[in-house]
Amino acid sequence: MNDLSKLTIAGARDALRKGDMTSVELTEACLSAIDGADGLNAFVHKTPEIARDRAAAADARIKAGDAPAMCGIPIGIKDLFCTEGVASQAASRILEGFQPQYESAVSQNLIDAGAVMLGKLNMDEFAMGSSNETSVYGNAVNPWRRRDDEAALTPGGSSGGSAAAVAADLCLAATGTDTGGSIRQPAAFTGITGIKPTYGRCSRWGTIAFASSLDQAGPMTKDVRDAAIMLGAMCSHDPRDSTSVDLAVPDFEAALSGDIRGKTIGIPKEYHMEGIPEEIEALWSQGKDMLRDAGAKIVDISLPHTKYALAAYYVIAPAEASSNLARYDGVRYGHRASLGSGDGITEMYEKTRAEGFGAEVQRRVMIGTYVLSAGFYDAYYNRARRVRTLIKQDFDDVFAQGVDAVLTPATPSAAFGLGEMKSADPVQMYLNDVFTVTVNLAGLPGISVPAGLDHQGLPLGLQLIGRPWEEADLLNTAYALETAAGFVAKPVKWW
């Protein structure tokens, strides 16, 4: 029964419908796998009772013939999503003890679809990080290892726990969020598929905010078909979220024909960056050949403002974070510092936030407060907003010229070791987002697909960027790339 957790969503769905197994059996297999994988530190709040109850309800629903595609599928939920009655800390000490009495829109959609929540997953604190090393729970660990090397590797961030859990077959899929690459980068580091949909496709209601104009939820799955199935269940219009767009949700799975003949794929010259490893360049070239062989037309394009994207992102995102995180003060919920006899409200705020926020969160809040302050608002924040508009215009121009999708590397390297960046300049860590932040700044859909291994046996991913609201077409192009790449490697179990 333990092998059941290795199933894909599509495979499990079909087996459940045929009666080859029950959701209860599938869920027990996943719970057993989770209990045997504490070394990965992926699941930080386990919910076996909830899982068993929902699995039993899903079996009844399947038996009655009322079963959406996700019904009975065991999944993990990133700790950024509020889940009713279950700890939702955003991996931060400042939200210690917080158990919301409501459900996020995305997790509620999955509940309504019959999905089974196994527990909450590790992440970087408030989604601020690229390595899952800023979590109050400690590091999540990548199930992959370098050849002949036992060093623990990062699963990426901020959705590191989600990526590790899916790659290690602890769950069939997981939710993630993507503010600057936090679905796509960890997906690439762990050899799984991750899609960030168009901004506004998934409701942000009940998802703890980092940078409100950039955050977007998406699925992290074992392959493209599973991403299509799960994304369809996660999406909805939500009047509680003013940025949620009232558009019909397509049948993303039905779009997966694999036929991309006549499609035009753009290759941006600006992504050929100095210092990019030869293996990344070679994989990118192979990806172009794969799509060309599948019938697509490959054209060179220019996205001239790409070089400013990282700088603009690291002004806008901290600015929004400083505003969003101002609500955490120890007054209404979460952690509150112990006070001395002479302490007042100001001292309580200072001590609570100093104890509750980690170093990276404090750094970004201070940067954000600085760029929003009088005298610097125009010099930094407004200038970054103008650059953001130019980046979006670059993509609009390319799509207007007939390009259907853009192919780029997903990351500038394979997974690096935990602790390897500890003494580095923080900017070195921020460079992990160099290929992904433009997608968030422009509000576009982007997907990472595993496409090969580096010389150390670690997975590498390729990224496809699509037109706004055309996730179905993007998923089909990704499906064609996945089919051509034929990536089937899995980590060798050591945990």
C-alpha cells in the first residue's frame, strides 16, 4: 500500500473511479510516508484526523457518482493559507498559536472539490526567501542529493516544503504561492512541475499576504496533467478579493493535446546572462530543439527592460511587505513579548516585532519602509513602478507580434546546499529569482517543467511564460515540452 503515494493525481483519480482502491487507503499510504519522512521537515502541522474524515467523505462521494477530479486526492497545504482550526503561521514566530476560524478561498475550493488535506507545509517566513532557510520551523530539506555527496540541499523557496513533499511522494500534490518565483524555483530544484497562473486567476482571500500586487497561488504537482487538474479546482472568482477576475475557468486538462504545431515560441536575448552555467544554456538550447521538433516556430525576441526587473522587484515587494506586516503587533493574536514594569505600548510593539520576525523579514520590512518614506518615495518606489509598467509593455509588445509563449531557464543553477549562502551578500540569494520575477511584475502565467539533470545528478527546469488568461494554451505547450523531455528521474530515498 505504501506505493500508492507515488501515484499522480490523474492515476489516482482513475483508480478511485474504478474501485481499485479507496481514498482512505490512499490517504493512509500518504500519512505513513509523512511519518517516515521527518528528516525532510516538509510537513510542519500534520492533520491525520482531518485527512481520514475527508477521505471517508470522498469515498462516499465517489460511490454516489458525485466526484470532481480532485475528489479523494491527498494533498499538502502551504502554511501561508489559512485553514480553519489548524495552525496557520506563515512559518513565523509572530503568528505562533494562530488558528483561524475561517478557510482561505483556495483551500475551500479544494475542500469543495473533495481533496484531502494531510497537513500544513514548511516555507520561508512570510514567503520571504529562496531556500526555505528563514522558517521558524527550521529548514525544509530537498529529497535529492548530489552524486557521491551527502550534503543536505535546499528545496528552494518560499514553497520549499511543498516542493519537497511532492518530490518525495509524501502527497500527490501541494499548494504553493508565487510572489517572485516561489512556485517555479522550488519546482525546478526538486524535479516537479509548478505553475503560477495569471494574477487574479486564484483568489488571495485568506492567504497571508507578502506583496499583494505580486502574490498568486498555484499548484505544485508531479506532472503537467496534474497541474492542469489541480489548477482547475483552485481557481474561482471571489468577490471578497478585489483583484479576483470574473472569468470562466476553462477545462485545463481537456486542453492537453500536445499539439503545438504553428505555435510561436520566443527566446529572449536578455536571458543569456553573464555567468549562467553551461549546463543551463545547453538545456535551454535542447528545449528550443524539442519545441521546434514538436512543430513550433522558434523566434528570437527582446525584452529590453529585463535587466531592471530584479531591482524593481526588490523595491516593490519589500514596500508592500512593510505595509502588510504592520498589522502584526501582538495586540490581537499571535506572539506577544513579555514586558517590563515600565514598558508601554511602544515597547510592546518593538519587543514583539523584534522577537516575532526573523532577520530576513526584518530586513525587507526596513527596506520597504525606507523606500516608502518621505523623500525616497519618488526616488525609489515610484521609479520601480514605472519600470514595472515598462516590463509589462515588453511582454505585451512580444505577444502582439504573434508570440504564443516565451521559453527561458527556470533558475540560474541547480539546488545549492543548505547553509552555503549563509555568509553571502543577501543580493546573491535574491539572484535566484532572476528568471522568474518578470512574470510576477507583469502579472503573467508561468510554469516550470523538469527537463534534465546536471552533472551532479540534480534536476534542472525550463520555464514557459504565457499570455495573460491563457493558462490552457500554456499548459498544452508545457505538456509538449514535458513529453519531449521525457524526465522520469526520482530522488533516491535516504530519509
